[in-house]
Amino acid sequence: MKILIIGGTGDTGQWFTRFYTKHGWDVTVWGAHARHDIAEILGVPFADDLDREIALSDVVMISVPIDLTAQVIADIAPKMEAGSLLMDITSIKSIPVNAMLQYTSPGVEILGTHPMFGPTIPDLQGQIVILVPVEGRSEHWMPVIRALYEDQGAHIEVTSAREHDRMMAVVQGLTHFAYISIGCAMAELDFDVSRSRRFMSPVYEIMVDFVGRILAQNPYLYAMIQMNPEVEVVHEAYMKVCREMSDQIQRGDIPDFVDTMKHAAVHFGDTRAALARSDKLINAKIAEFQELVHSIGTERGLRHQYSGVTHLGIVRKVTPLTAVIERSGREVELKIENIRLLHRDELLEWKRQNLKHNSRDVSVIIPDGARPDSIRDLVSQLDGMVSVDIIDIYDGLDTGSISVTFRVTILGDLDAGNVHSKVNDLLSGIGCTVR
């Protein structure tokens, strides 16, 4: 099937370009800035003749900023062929769905779509995708798109455009508004966020990281999310409650404040489950810190979250704010808030990818009936192995036995001679004769 992604050279468009290409679709991209270089990197053609590509495509996906979506739909939709599908992936649904209904011919199917994730995720596994079908206009293509996403592990929610926008007014509109307003209040107070981390609780740390996460991203995108027509009533309710609670505090009315909080808790519902889920998040952060403390004196890998650099070495000191790691006599101090402790398998993979390794060739006469590939797989399980390859098999021995030469590649930070001896011991132990 052939899909044209309008905005396919943007971050989200690139994600879907890779996704559809990976799953066997014929993908073409178009973008307003004619980024042929990005299309080339993605390995797909750029639609220089846009009208021709629209007519040839089974599916056209709109992946442009929210404020441009309706106009792009108005330009694209009338050019589509009967039997094709027009779909959008914006975070507002009423505006694009109405535009698709207005500008497409009756023979063109339409499907509102909202992927609830950003372009940094590796795949669809465990992600939520919201689909907004239109009665009589989504019958053929919706099952196709739904099956494609579900087969890759996505969870599908089907709803109407109105319900979607009302939900997103809180799920995105209210939460982003609250986080951004907290960040703006900190700026208004000239509050030292970095210094405050010296006094933080686990809940504050998580909250302030979410504030920073939102503020670090494209403000234009977050402005567009606030343009949801259902957001206005949400903002009004939020600011009304903030004013009322502030008044309660200013007049010292503890009973009113308690009643307000109790009322919210009753409406919220299962607060115990929410407490358990948040405990899980908090405990995960605590567990990582404790593991780092217990790693003092051992080799670990610490990945800097912003630079992407992995620091490998012996953990020498850990405080609530910093960790000190030593390699080759040089110590590096890192802020705890900026690093992630690599799991053992992650560290091993990093070593495999980044260290300069040692190779040794081992020739053995194998027992009668033994299979060289099985012996290779057994040797591969030894600690310190990067790879084990069979580079020669010789069956011309007078005894009728088979000689096999294995090339073992050993992690670059290990004693290659010691690991080589362990390989020989293993091979001898299973009946091979080392030559």
C-alpha cells in the first residue's frame, strides 16, 4: 500500500515514515521546506509533484502543526481519489475531522487519529493510539490501520471527536497548563530551582522534573495544544479553584481548605490505587540511588541524560546530589539528577559497541559426532565474549576427526590471556583436543 505523509520531514512525520516503511508500505513524504536531504536519509522519495502523489496514494496522512491542519486538509482533500483514506495525527480532533468532512468527496474515507506519544519512543509497544472514525466514512480503512497498530503492540481507543477533545482538554490542556504555570511562577519569584534540589523530597523532584520536561520542549506545540476549543472551560474551572483555595489560605480557614481537598478526593475516586502507583514511581527512583550507593568500589556505567555520554569506571563516592566515578586515575563528579545508572546488560552492550576488543584463534579437534556450531554457541556463553566465529573446518585428518578453528573476540577491558585460558579449559572439558 502507498502512503503519502504531508509533513513527513518533521519529527513526528519522520517517526511515522520509518514506521510505515518498516512494515512494508510504500512511503513518500512532502514538507513545506522541501527537505530532500531528510527524505534521502529516511530512504524514501520526496513528493516534488505533490498533486500526482496525492492521486496515486492509498492513504494520505496529515502531520503538520495544529493551526495549519485545517488549511492543509482544504488544499489536499479535494485532490484525493475515491477509495483512498485521509487521516490526521493532531492532538485536537473536532477541527480536522470537520475539515476532512467538508473538503473530501463522499468516496474518500476519513479517520481522525491521535498517537499519545512523542517521536522519541522506539516503537508502538504499550503506546495508546486514539482513533476517531466517522460513520459511513471509515469502514474499509479503519480496520486496516487499527490492525497495523495493534499488531505492533499499541492499545487502541475509539471515540468521537467531541469526547476526544473534552478528554484532551484535561489530559493535555490542564496538565500542561499547570506545569507551565508552575515554571512561570518560579521565574516570577526568581526562584533558584537548582538550589532547591538540595532540599527536595522525592515528590518535589518528580514534579520539578516534569515541569522541566515540558519547558524543554517546543513552546509553539504546547501553545497549539492549548487552542483546543474545549480548554477554555477547563482553564476557568482551574483558575476558579486556585482563587478559592488561595482565599481560604489567606483568611486562615483550615476547615474550608480541608473540605475542598476531601471533596476532590471523593470525586477523584480510587486514591489508594493512585498512591500505590505513585509509590512505585518514587520507589524506583530511590532504588536506583540505593543501587548506586551499593556500587561504591565496583565498576558501573553512568549515562548523562543530556549529552548522551556514558561514563565508565569505579564508583568512588555517592551523595544525594552527586556521584564520583574514577577511570584511569581520573575522577569525574556528576550530578545525580543528570545521570542514569546503566543496568548490567546495558553496560555490557555499551562495552561491546565502544571498546577496542582482542581476538584470539583457537584450533581444536572435536569429538566424533560433535557439531561445530553447537560448540561455538557454548563458548559464546563464557563471560567476556563479544563474539565467537568459526573461521575454518578441516576434515582431512588421518584419524578421520574434524579440526575446527574458532575466532573468539574478547571484551577489550579484560585480560585476554586469562579469558583465552578459560576457553581452552571449557573446550578440553567437553572432550575437544586443543591443537
